[in-house]
Amino acid sequence: MTALVITGPSALAQRRGTFAKGRASGARPVRAARLASTPRTRSRWTRASASGGTTIGAEEMAKDASAAEPLIGINPDRVPMVEAVNRGETSGTFNWTKQWYPVAVIDLLDTSKPHPTQLLGKDIVVWKDGAGKWNVFEDKCPHRLAPLSEGRVEDDGTLLCAYHAWRFDGDGACTDMPQASSKEEADRVRANPRSCAFTRPCMEAQGLVWAWGEGGKEAELEARMTPPLLVPEIEGVGKNGEAPGGGYRNHWQVRDMPYGWAAFFENAIDPAHAVVSHHTLVGSRYDDPAGFNCVVERPMTAEAGFRCAIDPAVPPFNTIGKYDAETSYDFQPPCLLKIDWRHEEARFLTSHYCVPTRPGWCRHFVATVCQRGEGEKVRQHRWFKLNLFTLTSPAWMTHVLGPTFLHQDMVLLHQQEKIIAQGDGQDIANKWKDQVFIPTGADKMTVMFYQWFGRNGPIPWAGRDGDAMPPIERDQSKLFDTWEMHTKYCTHCQGALRNTEALKVVAIAAAAWKAVWATCLLAFGASAAGAAAGAGVAPSLRDVIAAVDPSLAGEAFSALSLAGTAYGLHGFAGMFRSYPFSHAEEDIVMEGTAKIGLSNDGPSLYIDVVDNALFGGNKHAGKKDAVGCECGECSPFHDGIRSGPLASFRKKQEEKARAAKEAGTPAR
């Protein structure tokens, strides 16, 4: 079991020099100034390629990450990009079907029903048998190819096809065939392998159901020999609770997205878009965009992907000019991206799985692990505050608020990939590189991703040739349909929706009762005032008010409050079904997060309370038992810090403190 780790002060800060100082003082960054004064010519990387020279390798690209000219970038003449990372690998070395993919979150599934989904263009069904084991079948009955997902999970733990009532056990064997004329005929037919359902190797790990990318005779053996892409930091963690090293994890979120696998990773691996596309939620589109470099920490390979750190870690990971946290992006094909935010007082590791379901669609899973160290400075960080908020929310709350983030760039990504697909080329990766304009080094990770995809793609969709995309969906209500993309297969959200609807009915009924009673009180008062005034004399308004029961105002206020509550519950229930978003309009939920201080750097009373509730403030101070980085190259003495300079810095700090303590002088 791999424990969580916390790093100390960022080593990347030592390399920032005048860049960080310039941003802190409001001055124009040196790198940006150089770019502005650079003639609009091709970069040396592009020139070498155009003249028949060799491409720049990964070593040179990483060595000069802070150069004035970004090595992958300046391309004003729209010359098609060439590979900047060349390690002699042949195209297509990555086998997409011989991989594990998460397909469902166990905690969210209704065990009494089969659940349809897709993987690599193939329809599959996930269901739980009588032995308590989750299974993955191809979604077709061997009899007449009817979808098994339209069937039932019976009391005996078999999956029944709703077309002719054939039943199958967890191994895919047919256990009942009602149309057989005799037991002997049924036994004979069931002995034929063609009567079996089309099974896939599957497993349960870290709260997810995993499916192998293909079926067949050799699939089981190959699957057993291939480990899935698990996240060591999640091991041993429940839904919410203590993790190795004093960590804490939120609930898995899962959602079907109306854009493809490549569009998801292009977006998720791009730090520059966060404060723009997710304006008000994680930052400001006007104040927070900033330049940065990408430092290659693990060079690209077909099987392992690549890892990069952003230097400096710009907003939302830090405040401009105050770079005391570092962030790395670790892409591990075919479906994992780990965003690792490290501060000397805390660490957040966000794990994204993106599964290619069908062209133009993907299924997204995400969970975050937090480890807390000593100190209170980290409470000022918006990244800490935003992630800490999800740790305390029930699953349904985290899920229903998910679209407030995901829908901000939903339309952008849905349309962008279709626009790219209209260009020339056999697959998305080649079409992308021939059409885009990449003038700065901030896009380096996106370029690296498409270089990897260009070598190892396209995705081998079942029954399709290449990345054929569906047309752009102009009806945005379908893009924002949270019921179809999540709620209909999430038991937590279905339960919360039922409770919300029930509370709404109660609030409406109570508001109606209060309104009726307030009306009666008013009528009683008016009648009493009329009787006091005498026959034929209209009572004055003052007399009516004086005669009305004093509780009328309270009853009327209660009626209005309950009506407002019912209206609010109606709106909240609607978020389980649809959550539209437009960048051209203000959003009350987004603005609300900004008002309570979640999307800005600075103090927040709410976060102080949550931090104390979860981690007891500084109760974790001094803990040194959280060691073991996933890279396997860290010394336990340095708390799993993978950066050599940073580890050396921490060691010197500790030695100085120890020497000062022995000498009885304060450490500097």
C-alpha cells in the first residue's frame, strides 16, 4: 500500500527568477517581453523540420524549458507541426483493447438492475449476480442478439433476457431455456458454447467496476497478466474517511460527456484554460491568466504516457507572484490523468479517468485525495478551499454541483472537436496538428498529448474506421441533460431527487395552509371590525387592522417563506435533470462560490471551520509517517519528495533547525 506524501517548499520556484518577480511586481515578464520582440518567424524547431533537419528530442526540450522561444510553439505560417519528442517508437505500439477501463462506480449502482454502457464503441452491460460478483457482458443475448440491459436480474441471481427469458449466470453460461421441449434438449443446447453470453474479464478495485477492452479466448489470461491503472493513494480509503498518511478522500463522481476522449484530455491537461473557461468558480478570466512553462518530469513513451510540471504553477494553483505550491500533470494511457498539487502544508491528488465510450462521447470518473500537514497558510489557497469543500459534501451534493464546473466548457469542447474533424486527415490527432495555431509554450502539454495520440491512435472503435464524429448538437438542452448523463444511473442522486421533490410537496402544502389560515384571520378581523362599526357603516382600514388577530403577520410571512422554499426546492430539483450554462450570462451558483471566498485566494471562515472539523487544525503537525511516492525513487527521509533539489533543500532546513536547537539559538 502506497501512502500519501506532502512536499515542502517548491523547488520549481528556484528556477523562476525574474519571471516570478516580474509577475509579483506587476511588471511585464522577461519571457513575454522577449516573445513580443521576436520577429514573426518560425521557431528553430520548425525551421529545422522545414529544411529537412532532425527534430529536437525530449532531452533538449526539457533542458531549455524556460527559453524565450517555446520549443513547441511559434508557428505563424501554420506550417504543420512535426514531432518534438522522438524516441524511435513506431506508430501504433499501444494496444487499446488489451487494457483495463473503469466502467461504473459500485457505490452508485442499483444491484437489482442491469446497467448499460459502452466501451470502445461496443455496447456492454454491468450487473451483479447472486454470488455478489459484478459482471460485464457484451450487451446482446446469444439467442437473437436482443440487448440484455433491457432484461432483469432475477431473485436467483441470474440475468434474464426480456425477449425469450433465457437466463445467464455470472460466468455467462445459460442456466434456463424455456423454449426447449425437454430437459435433455435444454441440457444439450446449453452445453453448446454458442448458448453462452459474450463475457468480458472484469474486476472490482478502488470502488470501481473495471472491464477488459476485448473478449475472446485469450482475454482472461491477458487480463490477469495486466494490472489496471490504479491510484496507490486511494488504497484503503472508504467513501469518505481516513486514508494512508492521514489523508481524506471524497466520493467518486461519474458522468457521461458529449465530447470525445481526445477532447477531454486536451482540455484536462491544459492549465491555461482553467481560470478562463471556469470563470468565477476557480478564478477570474480577466485577472488570472498568466504565462508559464511546462517542465518534462517523465519523457513520453507509448505505455507510460508522460508527466510534466507547470513552472510556475499559475492560478488557480497559486496566486500570481506568490508561488508556494507546485503542480504536476501525469498522463497514463489509456485513461488516467493525475493532477498533483503539493504545498508544504497539504497535498491534493485529483485522479481523472476518461473512458472512450463511443465517437464523440466519453465517461468521466474523478476523485480527490487530500493529506493535511501542519500550518494554516494553505487555508488561503483557492485550490485548497475548492477541493476541501468537496470532501465534506455528501455524494449527491458533490454530484449535483458537478455540472457547475463541467458545463462551463461543455459546449466549447463538444463543438471544437467536430470543427477539427472537418479538416483533412485520417484521425483527430493529425487533423488537430495541421489546423491549430500554437504560439506559446503554455500549450506544450496539449501538443505532447496529441503527439502521443498521433503515434498510438486512432481509437479502434468497434465497427468503425477512424474517428467518425457525430454532427454538432445545436439543441443545447441535450448537452446539459444531467438526467441522461448521470442521475438516471446514480442511486445517491435519485434518492436526493425523491427527497427534494417530497420536501417541495410538503412546503407547497404548508404554504397553502398558512395562506388559507392568514386569509381566514383577515376575514375574521374584517368581520369583527364591521360588526363594531355598526350596520351600514364601512369600517376604516385602521379599525380592520386593529381587529385582526396579531398572528396574521406571522402566518402571512410563514406562507411566503414556505412558498419561497418550495420554489427553491423546485429549482434545486431541476439541477438533477438539467443545468444550462452560458458564458454570455452571469450564473448565480458561480457567483455564490465567489461570495463565500472559495474561488479567490484569501481567508474564508467556512474553510477554517471545515479544516478544523476534518483535520483538527494542526493536529497532524509533525507527522512524518506519510512516505512512498508513486514514482518509487523517493527517500523516506524526505517525505516522498521526488524533486532532488527540493529534497536537498528540505534536508538542509532540517539540519539547520537541529543545529540551532542544539546550540540553543533560534533557527533562521
